Amino acid sequence: MSELVIASSEADAHAAEAIKQHHAALAGALSLRTEALLTAATRCDASAAEEARRDLVDWGRHELMPHALAEEQAMYPAAHATVEGHLLVEAMLGEHQVLSGLLREVADSDDLLRAAATATALRAVFDSHLTKENDLVVPLLAATPEVSLHDLLGGMHQLLGDAAETSSTDALDLDSGCGGHTCSCGEVDGPGYPELDVRPVPHAIRHATIFGALESVQPGNGLTLIAPHDPLPLLDQVNQRWPGIFSVAYTERGPEAWRLNLVRANA
């Protein structure tokens, strides 16, 4: 659900919208990586599943968790200081610990199917967490005259920029391979692109969710988009952002859903 935000200034209103759009892009990026791991693991493709797991964990370490830390330092103290937000922020901080723990479980699991299941749980918790931030924390801060959401957002950008410069490039120890998971199904499938079903996503943040996912698609790979209508305006925007980069092939044209593969050209 997308709530109307009543802000105390025009700058705060723009900041609230920017935060929601960024959240949508993060959700799209995580959803694509989760689906890539789940698809590869269920198809018994250990090599692809291991690659997808590494990609998800690396993204989590360098994007998701730094974002959570920046929120804790820049946004949460102001909300925590209010009567309405005190207990809410305590719960949100607890969820950051849950997200961190789930990410570690994805990295450490000896079974790729179990890692994929944990990644699905990670996505569910993160989606719920973002909904509370969008619908509860951001409106609270935007409506508080003593708080400048615009300035808080600027502080988050600075923190995230510093984190990107100082972040360690050491990878997590993921050399366990398939571990206890073995498969002898012998199936050979098609490309099996991860699916991004945006039908439940609110219209206001739907495009940002898709753009976040497309940013994560590597050359030669793709995603299967499931939309509630023919996404022609979206495809125009995709071509404007990435001219000639993504090819489009419809596999279903309504009336309930439009399904299409977007494949990134090789570099």
C-alpha cells in the first residue's frame, strides 16, 4: 500500500518521495537476486545457484546492510525521539538484526536449496520492513516540523558515500560449494530467467522497482517481467535509460497478465 505523505515543507515532500523510490529500487534488486538463486537451485544447477548466491550476498553486504546502517545513524534517531516513533524504531532496529542474520544464513548454508529458502525469507522480511518505513517512519518524520527529512536524507547520502569508499572488498567465505545438497535429476531447461511479478507493487513505485531489478541484470542475462497491463510506457523509459541494451520478447499478452523477457545485450 502506498500512503499519501503530509509533509511540513515542499523539500521534505520531495525527500519522502525520493526515499520511497529508492526503497522500491532496493526491493527490485533483492527480488531479482532471490529469484535467480531460487530458480537455479530448484533446477539443480549448482554452478548457477552458487553464482547467484555469491551475487546476492555481495549485494547484501555492499548495498542492503550499508543502507540499513545509514538509516540507523541518520533517520532513526529523530523518529526514536518522538512519542509516536519510539517503540516503532526499536522494532525496526530489531528487524535490521534479523536481516543481517538471514543474510549470513544465506552465505553459510551448506545446502543451496536451503540458502534459496532463506533468501526468500530475507526478501519477505525486507519487503515488510520497507512497507513500515514508507508508511510509518517516513510520514512521521516528514510531518514533524522540528525535523528536516530533506537534511536527514542528505546525511544518509553522505554516510552511504563514505561506506562505498571504505567498504572492504574481501568476499565472504562461500567456498563450500553445494555442500550437502546433491541432485541427480538430470533435467536440462531453457534460460530460466528469474521472474519479477510487479502486479502487487503499488503503481507509484512500480517502475522504480523494475529499474532496480534491471540495474542488477548482467550482460547476457535477463529477467521475466510479469505486469498487470501491456507495459509500453515502461519499455519506452527502459530504452531511454539504456538505449539498445535490452531486447524484449513477449511470452504472454493478457488479459490477466503480460509476461515478457528482457535480456541484456552482451558487453
